[in-house]
Amino acid sequence: MIILGIDPGSRITGYGLIARKHGKLVYVASGCIRLKTDALPERLSQIFTSVGEVISQYAPQQFAIEQVFMAKNPDSALKLGQARGAAIVAATQSNLPVAEYSARQIKQAVVGKGGADKIQVQHMVKQLLSLPGTPQADAADALAVALCHAHTEQSLIKLAGQASKTVRRRLR
């Protein structure tokens, strides 16, 4: 199973792909979509097209994206929301389920504390995926989104298994 994580941005959108192989999470690919124009509609189109190309190339089965946080600048938050929307539409056009996580949830899942900084996230992504070098910040954030989704999904599977064991014990 391949998971695509997206760190949306109106200037740079990071993407990261991981796979679960033999119970272990492994690195597949990552990078940044650097938007080349100042006009927002064209940037949104580039995000949509580029995320669609990543989906076509790697055929992920899961899609996870960071939620919008309320920034000091409302205009920036609105642009970020629109960038997220373009990426989400690319995923839904490919019939991928969409999972959303807050920045705090992502940092908690990867670093162990919700207030971690970018350098800590980069370091832990490098360690968790056994990467030879430190990924660029936006790509590391996208890989962190994918890792958060993988950890959350695994936790839910374990909880479901425990719940079914409890139900079976009660039925005896």
C-alpha cells in the first residue's frame, strides 16, 4: 500500500510517498511542486495538475493532507485553503480516500510532541525512513503527513482488533 502525503502551500507544495512493506514503512519518493507564477488561479491549476501527475506516476492507494491552521494573516490562510482544495480535488478525481490531519497531530505522530519545529520533523522523518540525507523542509513535512496517516491507520486497525476480541469474549 502506498500513501501520498501532501504539505500544501500556495508557493511550494511538498509531496511524499511511503509504502508499507512487510510491516515496515519505507520511502518511495518525495519532492516539491514549485509554483512558477504570481497569479493564484494559475498556481492552483499547477497544484492540481502536478498532484495528478504524482498520483498517475506512483498510483497511491491512500491520500493524506495537512489541515489549514489559522495563521496571523487571513489572506495567507485563504490561499493555503485554496491550495489544499486543488490537491484534494486531484485526489478525489483519482478516487483516492482523503484523510486530513492538523499540524499538531502530524508532529505528535512523528516527533512525539505537537509543538515540534521543522528541524525536528526533518530529523525524525530521516530517521524513521532511514534516509541517507535530510529531505527539504516541505518534502519532509509531506512525508510526515504520510507517516502520521500510516500510524493513525495502524492504531485504528489495532483498536478494531482489540474491540472484536472483547466482543467475542463477552459472547462466550
